[in-house]
Amino acid sequence: MQKIEAIIRPDKLQVVKAALEDLAHGGMTLTEVRGHGVQRGITEQWRGRTFAVEYITKIKIEMVVKDQDVEVILQRIVEAARTGEVGDGKIFVAPVSRALRIRTGEQDDAAL
């Protein structure tokens, strides 16, 4: 099992969700997060004034999936979330050693 954490632009959430709908993954958790990458924020203008936005709002999608599903899920997320501009986001993949469904006691792949 692998945990996929994708940090994407908020306006790309529905597109990414639609791209993943036909795949048989167990589900996802969404969190609104704020942060910055190497660009260290952005500069915006409002009513003729310029100000720095240090932490940018993003959406973090977390999924735990079977090993064989990782590549297709990554490909779908990248295709749906990419704009080609700075700030498109990042995806992290990490191994998961164990999963347990609280309601039934099922473990590992069966718990997904």
C-alpha cells in the first residue's frame, strides 16, 4: 500500500476529482492547507496597492491505495491539475505498512 499526498490549486479540485471517479480507489481525504514553495509566496494588487501573500491556500488530497494503482492515479492527478504555471503543486508518495478498518476489523488491502 502507498499513501499519495497531492497538494493542488483549489480551483483544480473538481477536475482532479472527476479524473479519479472511474478508478476503484478506496476514497480520499481533503484538507485546505496554506503554505509556500520555493517562490516564497506571491505579490498581488488590490485597489491600486501591492501586497505580499506569504502563504498561499492549496488543497491537500490524501489517499491510501494499492501498490498496483499508484501510477495510474499519479498520472490522472498530474494531467488534471497541471496548468504549466508556477504553483501547480506537488505530489508525495510514501509506503504504508498497515491499514485497519475500525468498523469491521479488516486489515491492509481489505481495509481500503
